[in-house]
Amino acid sequence: MSVVDLLLKLLSYESITPDDAGSLAFIESYLAGYEATYVNKEGVKNLFLTKKFSEGPHLCFAGHVDVVPAGEGWQTDPFVPVIKEGKIYARGTQDMKSGVAAFLQVLKEIDSFEGRLSVLLTSDEEGEATYGTVIMLEHLKTLDLLPDYCIVAEPTCEEVFGDAIKIGRRGSINGYLTIKGKQGHAAYPEKAINPVHQIAPLLEQIAGVNLDSGDDDFAPSQMVITDIRGGMEVTNVTPSSLKIMFNVRNSTKTTQEEIKLHIATLFKDLDYHLELTQGSYPFVTTRDSKIVKELSRSIESVTGLKTKLSTAGGTSDARFMGAFGIDVVEFGVINDTIHAPNERTSIEEVEKLYDVFKEMVINFNNQG
């Protein structure tokens, strides 16, 4: 079976999160020479496959088999892959069964490695991820089987295949801010406390404001307002409160405490309540890490491109690897149709991704 044939097989599983739809059992049988461990919880399946070839570093490939719902607007059946003009159309082609197919095919074919190779797959990356990758990592820690290095095969390329890998991700902090006022008649504004009027001169100091200056790895942490609402949708009553929701994709230079201090300084004369929640935490793998250097070298060997090292984008399961002290990077195909109708990737990209991963595994311990 070629890497393209394998991808077509994986795409035929209607594995809408958190249902693996039988795909993990197929993968276990496909890598029959690897030792399998399942850790399943609350309807989520997690599979770890590993083979120790010799003493040496532990290199893991990780990803997810679950996909988002297909939605409307498809020209073909989203779970019956179709090839048209060199492109494969189906839900999950980019995010991320192409990456899974590429590394599975490499690991099936490889017959020697100085160390241990493994695969970590979950059926719940596109959902809450509460019982997904992190559960398996906790289990592996108890077995002293945490990888030294990991590649998560998420789609990372921007314009052409090979132009970007991710060496980290920003965190995500959600803010819920309530400014309390006093409801009144619009004709007698002096008798009311209008929170809309109170927030108006301050809005430009929170909306789109950079909370730090960024650095070589991260863009500045920006406060992005996502919702503002107050009042009763009438013209003659001023509101008793105003609610603002915001998100900060934060670098390692900004924490919840800095956000609290920023709000406290600006709103010191207002009656307000602030609640913050952290969906994920920022992490970065150093640029001189072996995994960064070896993956970059393999990409250049296959594509001729000097890849960009990026931390842009949303969250991924790589955040869990970083939290466990694993040197982790992400690399996969172009990500221009992820989660969209008629999601697709090219056969050429899939084959090149396979080539990059194979080149890296073969040469991982042979470079200076």
C-alpha cells in the first residue's frame, strides 16, 4: 500500500470527534510489528504504538484521527474521498489524516533506527481534548515512556509545501468583564450611571492593545474584544451593566496577572468584575533543539526551501507535549481548506510529506 492509498483508506472512516469509527483498530493492525497500548476514557480512544530498535532517543509522531463535522456546501461525499486534478477531496485531508498517513507509512517501512520510534493518536483533538492526548501522556509518564522528541503532523504550511513549521504555540486566555452601573431614564442621564459612557473613553486602551512587545519566537500578546453587550434594546433606558468578552493569545511574556493589572489600572474608578480562564498555555521548543534542526534539514533536502519557524495560529495537542517537557514541533501540508467545505490536499504534498518524514527518520542520528 502506498502513502496515498493509505490516506484514502483513512479518509473513508467517518471519524467525527470523538468517534474514531474503527480507524485506530485498523492502524494498530497496519503497524502490526509495534506494541500497542490503549487508554480510553469517556468515549475517547487513545492509541500508543511503539517499537524499540536499540538504545537511543525516543522519537514520536503524534496526531489525531478525529475530524470536525462535514457541514454543508460539499460537491462530493465528504467521507468518500475523490481525486480530481491531482487533489484529494474529503473531510480530514489537511486536518490531519494526510499527516497521519505520511508518518504511518514511514514507520511501517522503516527497518532500523538508533533508538525508539512511536505513534500517539487520539480521537478527541477537535473536541474538548480533555480525555485525549494528555491522558495518554500521563499514562506514558508512569511507564517512563515519554518521548524525547515529537512531531505532530498538523497542517502548518502557508503558501507552498515546506514553507513553515511550528516550534511553539501561543496560549489562550479568555476574559469576561462586567462593568456595573445604575439603570435610568435616558432623559435624565444625571440620575443614572451609564456603563456604556464609562467604558467609551477607555475602549481604545483595551481593544486591540498589545500587552507585550513580543520576541523572536512570539508576536505581541494582543487583547481582542469578541463581544460587547448591555441594555434592553430600547432607546429610553440606560443599562445597569455592560458585559465585554475578550481573548488574548498570549506569549510567554504575558500571564493572567499582567492582564488583571492592566484592567485594574484602567478601571480603578469603575465598579467592575473580571473573570479570566486559561484554555491553553504558551510553549516553545528552542531553535537549536535536535528535532528543529533535523526536521528543517529534511524539509530543505526534499523541497529546497529554508523553512520558517513559526508560533502562529491556534492551539493544538502539541501544547500537551510541551507541558510534559518534550521537544515538540509541528509539520504538515498546506492548511488553506481546514474545516471548510470541499477540504482537499494534493497528492504531491502527501508524497513529499512522506519523503520528509522518511528522510528525517533515516538520518536522525547520523547528522552532526
